[in-house]
Amino acid sequence: MNTNIKRISMAAAALAAGLLLGWLIFGRSGSKTAGGHPHDTKMAGETIWTCSMHPQIRMNEPGDCPLCGMELIPLETGQDSEIDPMAISMSPTARQLANVSTALAGSMAPVKSVRLNGKVQADERLVFSQSSHIPGRVEKLMVNFTGEFITKGQVIASVYSPDLVAAQEELFEARKIKDTQPELFNAAKEKLKNWKFSDSQIEQMLQTGTSKDEFDVHADVSGYVTQKKVNLGDYLRKGQAIYEIADLSTVWALFDVYESDIAWIKKGDQISFTVASIPGETFKGTISFLDPVLDPKTRVAKARVEAVDSGLKLKPEMFASGTVAARLPRKSARIVVPKTAVMWTGKRSVVYVKSASDKGVNFVMREVTLGPALGESFVIERGLQKGEEIAVNGTFSIDAAAQLAGKPSMMNQAGGPAMTGHKHGGTEAPASAGKTSPAAAKPAAISRKAKEALQPLYAEYLNFKDALVADNLAEAQKAAGEMQTALAKIKMSVFAGESHNSWMEYSSELKNALQHVPHYTTIEEVRTAFLKASEAMIALTRALNPFNRFLYIQHCPMANGNKGADWISLDKEIKNPYFGKAMLNCGETKTIIK
């Protein structure tokens, strides 16, 4: 009986243990299964994924950006809320990746640093001609070379003169009758005085009583002989110059003021300048005169600076480089912003103004009116207020986000969809996602008349390139001038739509690149201008593709201080315009434009 009781107790204990184990396994498992899925669904439903570079992308699950291929990141709380529906919202990560930086629009007196180049010249008021006051033959020259310094009163030449002999005889004869006819005696003395003889010299003639057939020429001024005009044995007319003498204690620095800078330069401006032969020393002066008329050949006006040169460091014909801190005529301060903050379409200029709130950082496009350029800055005439914060770097990244989001942008003032595509993950992705945008891949359509108008420009550019290949400075400058002429003849009316904006931008760059080429004196300066012109021509070709032949975009990695430089050629064979014969075949073909 005891044994049966034990068996019953053991069976009951086993049943209880089985029930407990089953509850632990199935009960808990069921509970976990039922409760786990709704939790995951909730998390997936609440998390929105976006791209740090393209904040308009919104997806319900992680993955890659359909525009750039970057890995999506969770959308930060409040990032999707914008105060202004036309504003572009950017997360801190997106701003960092796009290298966006901002600055406050400041009010200041507009000052432009104008660079001027020129030469040191002798002061025209201190240049003298030393002449002979009596006709005769040069018997002696005490100063035989240019550059010699002479002192006032120094004997510089000796002249034989029969006229002098006759004048002395007249003086001696007139002395004999001076008591009865004093007028004749005085007239004889005056004749010698007109030949620059002093009273003491005339008195000495009268004391000796003998005539001399030679007389000494004394220097009228002190200075350096800059030109020797006669040689030993030459016959001189009365008043003929023997030497040209310059006093170099004060010199002029004559600077070229280009037509585009004349509005900034005025009489009284302070200028600091240096000369290459005196490194480390800066000279200062004031513009004392500005030419009222432009030189018709060089298209420049001369600005004169007087410099006291007691140490004779500044020598005529030295090259000088000066800087003028020029101010606008208006006294009131105006808004000045960096050039990097402004985007220019040819018709409009826009900036992006930053606004911040507890919901995030936004950028809103603002159209502005530009004033004069101040080196690396612009004066803003209208559109901005002092203290407003604007984007100064990364503006194109902000504008690209605005275009893709269908909001007002640099090229799309009214806003609207930037491009069409298919739905992907709850957002509309462009059909060209991950590829080059259509605007960059396909040139803008232009008329046959526009293509014909551009042909002379390309022809002169290729002549410009060939002249630099041949190391021919004169031909290169001539071709650049012809290129300027061809550029000026192209009428704006032949361009329409997108091609109009492209032409406005690149023609302005070409004009700036070519305008100073005729004034350059070295082929290195001309090659630097050719580099800028090539950049504009390549961009123009990619935008419009107006040429009717294959064009080769070629590249030299060693040009431009080892930064590399491109050019356009009709031939696949490399002929380097940046080094010419020194490295004629240095380079490679990067692109062929059909």
C-alpha cells in the first residue's frame, strides 16, 4: 500500500512538472510571438529615412539614395517641418557634407583694391637741354658718355667760333670811342651777354685786350647726362643742344589705368608700389595727375605719382607694381558680401538667406541687385539687410536641392518639378538618378544662325592656340585681339532659352580673359590668359556644341603650376600651347566632342 501511495505521488509530481514546463514553453513563446510583430511594425512605421545630400528624399525603409547612391540616414525629429514652404531644410550632417558655411551680411564703406602696373620715368620738369649759345665747331668734350653726373657751372665743352672773334674785335673798337659814342660800347657788351658771357668774363676780355677764338661752355644745371647729342668736331648752330641732362632727385612713376578701372581712380588717391629690382621695400606716394584722355592704341590712361628719390634707388624704365585702396564716391556704407555667396544667371543674381528655429535650419532664395565688384566681394544695392545671415559656401548644393524639390532656384524662379521619374519608396526619384543630369549630358539647342555666328570665334581661338604652340608672342596677341573682335560681333539676339543664359555667362568670362592680352609683354602672361579663355571655350562647347567638326579636349598635367590645364584642338595629335617647343607633345586627349 505504501508502494502504491509512492507511485501515485510520483505520477502527480511528474504531471505537475509537465504542466509547468508546457506553460513555460508554449505560453511564453506565444506571448512573444503575438507581441513582437506589432512592436517591429510600429518602429518601421515611425522611422523615415533620408539622404544627407538630398534632404528632399523620404523613404520608409533604409537603403541607398536614388540620386547619388549614398546610404540613407534616419530623418531627425522636426527635420521635415519648414516654416516657409519655399525654404530648403538641411540637417547638420547635410550641411557638413555639402560644405555649407554662412556669414552675416555686413555694412561697410566699399573699398576695392585696384592693381596697377607702370614704369619709373624722369620728371619731365627736371629734364634740360644744355645748348651752345654761340655757333662754332666742337674742339673739346669734357663729358664723353651718357650717365655721367655734372655740376652746375662745370666746363663741359670747348667751342671754336669765328663769330666770337669778330664780336671781341667789335668790343675793343667800341671801347676806343666809348666817351663819344657810349651806345656802341654798350651794344658790343650786350651782344656778348646774349651769348651767356658774364660781366666778369667781359671785363677780363677788356683787360687782356686780346681776342680768343675758343670759349668754354658751362653747365646751366646739375644732373645726369641722359643723351649726348654731338661728337668732337661737329659744327654747332646757335642754340643747338649738346647734352640732355636730367635731375633724378625726383622721379615719376607712371601707372597704366585700364578703362574698366578709371571710375575707381582719382587724383589724390594714395598708392603703395614696389619695384622688382628692390625687393622688400615699398614706396608710397599720391596720384598727382590723371590723364584726361585715353591712349587710342593701348586703351589706358596714365596716373602720375611723384616720388622723392634722394638715394637714387628708382631709375627710369624700372617696372613698378602698385596698389590703390579705392573707395566708392558715395559716403554712405553699403552691404558687401563675398562673391562665393552670389549665383548669377545672366539676368538675375540670387543669394540664399539662412533662418533658424527650434524646428531646424532653412535656406530661402533671395534675388538681389549687384553693385560694383570689389575684388573678391560684391556691393549689394538692393535685396539684403545688414545682419542677415547668408550662405557663402555650398550655395550650389543648396540650389541643387531646391531644384530637385521643385522649389524656386537659380534657374527656376517660380519653382516646380525639376524632372519627372518613377515612384520609389514613397518619394519621386528622377529617371536619371545616379547618372549625369540631362542638362549636363545634352547641350542646349541653338539655331543655325547662332552656330554660324560662333564659327569665327572658334577659328580665332584655334589660331590663338597655334601661335602659342609656335612660341610666337606677337601672333598670339594678334589672334587674341581678333578673338575679341569676333566676340564683340556676336549678337545676343541669336540665342534663346537655355543657350541665352550659357552665352551670357561664358562670353563674359571670355571678355575678361582676353581684354588685357594686347598689353602683356611676356608669353607667360599670354598663356595664363589663354588658360582662362580655354576654360570658358570648353564650357561653352559643352553647353552649346556649336562647332561642325570633331573637337578634342586635351590636357597637360604639368601646366598651370602642375595643377593641369586643358585646351581645344582639331587634331588628335598633342601640340601643347602651354609649353610650346619646350614640351610640345606633353599631354593627352581627355574627351572627344562630336
